[in-house]
Amino acid sequence: MSVSAESLTLRKLPREGKEESQFQIVLRRFLRHRLAVASVAVIVVLFVAALLAPLVAPFPRDAVDIAVATRPGPPGTMSSQGEMHPLGVDHLGRDLFTRLLYGARVSLSIAFIVVVISELFGVVLGAVAGFMGGWFDTVISRLVEFLLSIPTLPILLITASILIKTEAQLPLPAVATDFVSWMLAAPIQEANKVVVLMAILILLGWTGAARLMRGMALTLRNQDFVEALRAVGASNTRIIFRHIIPNGLAPILVNASLGLAGIVIAEATLSFLGVGVQEPTPSWGNMLSTAQSYMFQHPWLPLIPGIPLCLVTIAFNFIGDGLRDALDPRLKR
Amino acid sequence: MGRYIFRRLLQAIPTLLGVSILSFLLISAAPGDPVTLRTFGDVRMTEQARQVLRQQLGLDQPFFVQYLAWMTGWSVRQGDQVAALTTPQVRCSYWKGLQLTLCDRGGGILRGDLGTSLDTKQPVWARVVERMAATLELGVASLLLSLALGVPLGVLSAVHRGSVFDNVVRFFAVIFQAIPIFWMALLLILFFAVYLGWLPTGGRQTVSLTQEFDLGDRIRHLLLPALVLSFGGIAGFSRIMRTEMLEVLHADYIRTAQAKGLVSGQVWFVHGLRNALIPLMTVMGPAVVGVLGGAVVVETLFAWPGMGRLTVNAAFQQDYPVVLGTGMFFALLTVAGYLLSDLFYAAVDPRVRFE
């Protein structure tokens, strides 16, 4: 047997005039979902704004202005230097628009990093468990079942409150803290706590992807093409990474999109309760927590971090919906 | 049926054991300890006195020794310390082969004792039970609310598929599932409690000298937190009901019922709904988990004296016995929720029992 797995890969056949590729079909169907397309636009705008925060923001992130006329001040408040605060100032006279932008940086980057890592983790574990079966599958399945059957929020809260409040140096990889510190444009001490938070979210966040991928692997491994791959001597690793995972990716994409919304909410909730991202690093969650203390006199305050927060979570949900419709092979049109 | 229940009860044991190990591990891995936190800045405390306190609480012992003591009330020490550790209340014996002293201090979870709170010195059991009623009240109210609103919305949305009503329901289902509940809570407090002044901003009842039970007052306090907590459920249930109803509506027996000339309402809600409800049972378990998780946030926001708020406060205060106790209760409630939903499912669909 000298046939290698590579040589069996089909060469692309010349297509007849109008036929679309799989990607084009999915794209066309996704573009029909108007809310999902609008949501992508919202996310892109916010993402760019967050990325350019140091350039776009009218004030330094933590610049306190106690001489401003009213604190907290409504949109349009003038600073003591005579510049306008477009969205007003908080109780310390810090510019809310600036902090909103940096908050977007925190919320979005935490969400993207956590989701990418936990989905990767879940996909690989799930694919291997489903494909190989045996004791590994049993261990992973039981673990997933267990993690899905405990209320995540209380566990997150307890863990975060214990880890975040401590000043002790935790054994964190320098690569991670340096990267997060660079990304958030925040000093390393602040980055430390964000890394802890992300680690907790990842540890509890991979189960959905693992369960989905395991299910896909279970159905895929009995199909003829896998049999064919085995016959030509493809290794298990090759089958899993080149064939099982790419074929089972559709539900994972939907899951990741909904996961982004979930992580944004989880981070905001923890920060709101005071165990997530800590002041002075702004996050939409801890901005809302400050807003809560002043909202009875200034009812507009919760709207400023709240509206972008909801926009983001709703947008990720609509994108997930759009992807689900676009990737569903049963709705081929 | 009896055997099925028994088997499911047995399966709950590893979950509870897992939760106990996980929460205990988390807490012993945590840097900083409750003794330092409580005596911080106290000039009368010497490092030696702190060490004695730690020894009394058993905090100086390795993880598994502490875990064993917490579970069973048995404490283990190295070497022969029978003479030093024996008191009228504590019986000890020396285990020669392993060179370990084993003392039975009483208590332990397995004997139904969750330990005592570091802050109030009350038994954890009492503190949790005191709060449990409030959490159950809130959780049950919000589950009922989400079923009462979510199911009919889903059915009507499926029946009028493609109509304006359907589109509005589906749109808001996505919105309500996406919006963080704590923000929703802030807005509702501002609108109903501050702006309109119709409902109280928080608490479980109006504080008065007599503390008499006043049902109207209780309900007014319950309304906002239960509503906030049910948003996710309303959205989720209506989405599931819509999908299930759409499938059921194409079934032959629906056409038969319509051919017999039954009124539409009767066909949808009697013939259709019953069959569409079966899959709803499977999501009741996760719904209970969602409500319990949400309760932690909602209780904190509305100053609702439940287990969620107790957990948050105890975690901040590093009152570990209380944190562990509430953690176990959350796990117990979750397991109970899954168990109930499985039992309902087995009751409506006999095939499950014989698997």
C-alpha cells in the first residue's frame, strides 16, 4: 500500500458556470438575515472604536476633574477647562465617553479571548472524546455533565470573590499578563486580575462546545468517508483534525456567537457585583455598579454603560441566529 | 417507577460529592485566610495567637485532612497525640500501622452538620434554612411567571406563524434573552419604584414593629424581583413552545380535531399543547439552574434576604463554612430540579422508564 492520504484529496473539479461554493451559499443566506447583518455592523463599529480608544477618546482614561460644575454631570457638561464631555462625567468628574470606549476594549477583548480559547479547548476535547470513545470519553462526558448541572454563577462568584480580592501574587504566566496588559492599555497589576477572571470563565466555559463536538464526532465517525480514510491509512490525529473537526464546525460557530454574548454578560455581572474587573480599569459592569449608587438622583446614569452593553449582547445573539439559519443544511435555498 | 426514582437518586450522589470536592478545593486553594482577614490591624493579635486560631479552626492542616473533617467530623493528626487531644467530648485512638491519631469530634456533613459560621457563630444549617424559604419563594414565583407567560406566547406565536404578533414575540424573545438581568433590574427599579412609586425598591416585606404577615405587602415586594428573574424563562419557554407547536400542528390528530369541527382554541390548547409540552419538561432542569444563578444577582439587587445574598456576603467575608454550606444547598436544589424534570418526563413519556 503506497497510497497516502494526501493523494486521495480530490482535485477541485471545474464548476459549471453559475454554481456557488459552500461559503458563497452560507454568505448569501446570512446576508438575507437583515438583523444579523446590522448586528455585524454594530460589532465592527464598536470593535474599531475600542481598538482606537487611545486616539479617539477626548480625555485621558482616569483623568479626574473635581472642579467640574456637577458630578455626576449629564451629557454636554463642560469641564473646568472649558471642553465638552459628550456623554457627561461620573462622580469623580471622569469623562464617561472615554471610559465607555476603554470599557468596550475590556469587555470585547475578554469576550473574544475567553470564547476563542474555550471553544478551541472544547472542540478538541469533544472531538477526541467522541471519536476515540473508551475511558477518555467517559471521563470527559461525566465532567461536562457535572459542570452543566451545577449553577455556574454562584461558583463563578465565589471563585472570583476569593481570587480577585487577594493581593497575593498568583502564579500566572507572564505571557498572558503582558498580552492582556498591552491589550487593555492598563498596568500589569490591573491585567493580573483580568487574567484571573478570564481563566475562571474559560474553565467553566468549554463544556458547550465539547458536548456539541462530541455529538458531531459520534455521528461522523461511522460515515463512509472516515472508513475510506482509515482504509488508506490516515492516522487518528489526521482524521480528527483534518476531517472530523472541520465537518462538525457549523454548530460550534453558532455556539461561539451566543457564547460571546454570554461572556460579555458574565463579565459585566461579576464586575457589577464587584468581583470582576476592578477600578480604575473601566468595564461596563463596574461603571454600572457606580451608576447604581447615584441613579436615584441621576436616572440617566445607568443608560450610558447599559445601552452599549445591551447592543453588544443583542447583536451577538442576532448574529448567532443568522449563522444558525445560514448554516442549517435543511433550509437549502 | 419506584426503581426508576431510586436509580436517579443514586446518580445524584456523585454530583453532590463532586460539588463538595470542587468547592472545598477552590476554597483551600484561595490565597489569604479568614483568620488574617478578621484580625487584620488588630494590635492585640500576635502572629502566635493567629497561629493558635488557625490550629483551632484546622486551617493549618492539608487539604484532604480538612475535607475529611468537614465531611465526617473525624480529624486526623500525625503521630501519637491521643493524650493531648482527648477531652471529655472528643474520643481519640492511635492507629499504629499508619502512625496516625484519629479523633471523632462529632459533626460533619454526613451526620447532617454543616459546621458553624465564622461570623455569627450560628450553625450554618440554621442560617441557610432561614434564607432558603425566601429563595424558594422567589424562584418558584419566577418559574410560574415564566411558564404562565412563556407557554401561551409560544403557542399563539406558532399558531399565527408569520404574523405581526409572531414577529414581535420572536424579536422580544431574543432581546429579553440577551439583556443582562441586572441592568433590566436597575431600569425597572427606576421606573416602577422611583418614578411611578408603585412598588418598593427592595426587601421582602415592609419593616414594621409588629412584623405581621401581610400578603398584599409580600406580593408587592415579590413582584419586581420575580419579574426580572423570569425574563430569561419567558423568552426561552416561548421559543421552545413555538418550535414544538409548529411540529405538533402538522400532525394528523390536529387535522382530525379540526375536521371534527372543534373550535380553534380547543384544538390548540387541548390537543396541541399537551403534546408540545413533553419536550418542555426536558428544559425544566436547566431552567432551574438558570433561576438559581439569576437569584444570586437579583437577591443582591433587591436586598432580598435569600441564599444568593447570603452566599455573596459570606464569600466577601471569607466565611468559608457558610460558603460551603450554601454551595452544597445550591447543588442540592439543582439536583432536585433535574430530578423533578426527569420524573415529570418519565411520567408523561413511559418509554424513558424502560431504557
